[in-house]
Amino acid sequence: NTTTCAGNAGDGFSVTTVAGCSYIWSVEDNVGTINGSGNAITVDWLGNAGIFSGLTTSVVKNISVVITNTTTGCALTLNQPVTIHRVPDTGPEYHISNTFGY
């Protein structure tokens, strides 16, 4: 199982190149954007709001690739589970003025 953080960009995933095969990649629940094609891609993950609900601190999503032999049409699907961790949320900055004369 691979781990990453919400909002990370450029996390790499690859499979061995097989001559005569095509590769179709996907990210479970579309919580990331796939960059590239073929046997190697990178993923840019959504931020906290796009991945988590409530107070969940981590989720597991699959990166999947369907490898298809372009001659025979036979296909194999591989899944890589990825644990995505929530990054700390920051609230508004607070400023309390010093009215005590110090």
C-alpha cells in the first residue's frame, strides 16, 4: 500500500511495458487527476475538500490500470491501493488587540 497526502502532485505509478499492449488508467472516485499515458503516469491529488467528508483523517483509494493486448483483446486489471492522508486544515488568523496597556 502506497501513502500520500491530499493535494500532493506528481505521485508516480507504473507497470512493466509489454509490447502490443495498451494501458488505461483510472483513479477511484476521481479523487486525482492522471497525467501522462502508456505504462507510466503521475497523479495530482485533490485537496481535503475533494477527498474527505466529516472528520475522516485518511482514506484508501485504488489506482487502476487495464492492460489490453491489442491483438487478442485479452485484458488484465491491476489495482494499487493508496492511503491518502488529510493535511492539517488551518482556520482564520486571529488577532486580539492588546488593550491592557502593556
